[in-house]
Amino acid sequence: MNAKLLFIKLLALCLIFSHSVYAQAKVKSNAKKATITATKDDPKAKKATITATKDDPKSNKKATITATKDDPKAKVEVNKVEDKISTVETPKVMRVRARGIGRLADRDSGFRPRQGSWSIGLFNPLKIQVSDSWGIETFPVVSMLIAPHLKLWHQWWSNRRMNLQGMYGFSTPSWSLQKGIPLGLAGYLSPSCTVLDEEPNRAPNSCQRPGFDFVPQLGAKLSGAQHEGIWTIEADLAVGLMINGERATPLDSYAPVELAYAPSTNLYRAHLGFKYAHLIHRRLSLNLGADLYVTGQADEALIPPKSPISVSSQLGLDWALTSHMSMTLGAVMWLSDQRAFELIEDEQGYVQKESVMSLDIFPTFDLMWHY
């Protein structure tokens, strides 16, 4: 009897050992890095517990598998297998998640990209992360040929879930009003002054060409990661300083164009915005945003005053076509004062003009490359 009982015990231990080897091989086949810890309880209780931990550096996820085997009659019975996946939240992982969502929406996130990475779009600026805490942003062709400008992004503060960046920049909007196409927009957004250039003695005061300016900018961007999304709050201020000549008059154009030149024409432009990027799918992100702009007032002796407030909201989808290329589709809506008016009849039957805000909706499209 003792020999038979000893044989049964040895057989039970062999079966338990074989199951532990099988679990180890299975976890290693599904993960790049696996650790198996086997605990054998009292042989009399004939119970063993196997715990396997799977670490996947790429997805930064940890899976724990626990199997409990009871062997009352030298036969192994698997009662329960649990597979729990929990995301490990660390600052590095938050940066990876931020890049994961927006490699699609990286242009709007305050989470800094990895050092040496860069991105550019057909209509979006070139961004280069030159170091772990400094990044630059510019439109290369526009900066070299039409209006020099540059933004520097600096890491101010970060914790486990949030990141704060500061922005220092400058631009020269009025420089593009000095020359005609293709090196400028004179003749479209500003006087071309053709007569003055051809016959300066005949009509010395026939054209009021705007002078040169310099626009320093200061701003900040705070982003936080929550579940499958990243929210961003940003604020900035740009002030136009004249170097020589007269300040350009307001363009009375569409809101995006008007705001681009607002520091030159209206002295300053203040901006407060909110954006949210939500990861719908591994390759698809939904982007929502709203922005408030406030500008100064132009000289009332030259042009009648109008509302200094402009509001915009946007909705878009970012689709990762490849690991280095994404496409953006969406629309942006602008509400601004473009000197539109309605004819209102009062109680006495007189018709009066009443200013109204203009509503414009523009489609958005872009192709972006990330490296």
C-alpha cells in the first residue's frame, strides 16, 4: 500500500510539473518577455498554484494569468484561469500613449514627442523635437520667402498624467503685404502701389503701403491623458510692434485671414482654446476643438469699429494610413464680425441697418508625415 501511495504521489507531482512547463511555454509564445512563478503547496493538500506574468514593452501592458489545480485523487483538475490586463501608468507610458493617439493628433498635444522626431503636413507646419525639452515649429517655405516666423516650445512642467509646455515665438505678418505674388500678397490683401513704383514723382502720396512690423508671441499649452483621449488647453498672446512705416489697416476678410494679420492691423491678438483627441480605433482618432480670439481695435479715424471677438469650433477625423503617414478630414466653423448687416424695419416703418455676425464653414484636409 505504501508503495502504491508513493507511486500515486509521484505521478501527481509529475503531472503538476508538466502543466507548469506547458503554461510557461504558452506564455512565452504570446509575449516577448514572460516570467513564470510556480508555488507548490503541501503535497498532502495536493494543490499547486501557477502564476504567469507577461510584459509587453511595445504596448506597455501587463497580463497576469493564475491557474489553480486541485488533485484529490491523483488527477489534475483546472478550476479557474483568470486573464487580467491592466495598463501600467508611468510618465514614459503617458508619452507613448500620447504619441500613440496622435501620431494622429500630435500637432495639438502638449505631450512632447521623442527627441529627434519630426512631422510636417501639406498645410501644417514643420515640427522638430530638437531635444528632450525643446522643439521648433515653422512653415519652411513661407518663412524663407514671404514672412519669417518661428515658434519654440519648451517643457515647463510634467507629472504622471499631465504636461505643460511654454511657447516663445515671433512672426512678421506685414512683410507679406510688401510684395506681389508669388513672394507676397500685395494687390490682394494690400495696395499694390504700382503707380507709385512706376512714377514716384507724379503721385508721391497715391499709395499707403503698410510698414514693417515684428510680432513677439508668448503662450502655454497644458495637456492631460485620460482613458483613451488627450485633452489640451492652450493660451497665447501676440503683439504687433512697428519697425517703420504705418500700421496696416484691417483687411475685412475671412476670419482666419483676418486673425493671422490681427497683431499687425489691430495691435494684438489673444487666444484661448480647448481641444480633445479621442482614440476610436488603433488607427482612427476623433478630434474636437473650440477657440476664442480677441483682438484690439483699429484707428477709428481710418475705419469704423467692429466686434473684437471671433469664435471657432472644429471637428475632424485623423486616420493613420501607415506608421509614418496620416490623413485628416473635417470641418471648421467660424463666427466673426465681417461687417455684414441686415435691414431691420422699426415700429415707425423706417428701415435701419443692424450689424450681424458672419458664420462660415470650411472643410479641412491634410496629409501629414511623422518620423
